[in-house]
Amino acid sequence: MDLKRFTQKAKDALEERGGTDGLKDDVGRAREAASTPGSIKDKALAVKEALTNRPDAEADAPAGDAPTSGDAAPATEKTPPSAA
């Protein structure tokens, strides 16, 4: 892989994660997760969870992936008939 292509992939990945502000947020979440008590394995899992489940992940998702409010029918509960 040539250096120019590698650099472009890195820039694209950074922009996909929200640019430098998103990177700073990710680092902050990783730092918080790593400072929790527990084993190294627990900390690594906490960091992975913090970085994969970003609060603004829905906003970053492509438009075709997330249903819009008009796409889904409202949920209704079916109540059993009363035994009167």
C-alpha cells in the first residue's frame, strides 16, 4: 500500500469518527473506561464498549441505515378481551 493511499484512508477514518473533536471525545471516553477498577481484561472490554457504542453513533450513520420516524408504524399493544 502506498503512503498516499494510506494517508487518505486515515483521513477518511478520522472524518468518519467525527473529525478531531470526535477523536478527542473518543479519547476521553476511553480514558474514563480505562480508569475503572478491575482487571486489564475488564478495562479493555470497557474501553471497547465505550468506543463502539458512541452516543452520537445514530447521527453519524448513513441515511439508508436508520429508519426515519415516518417509516415505522406506531407500536400498539393488544389487550386481551375482558372476561366479564
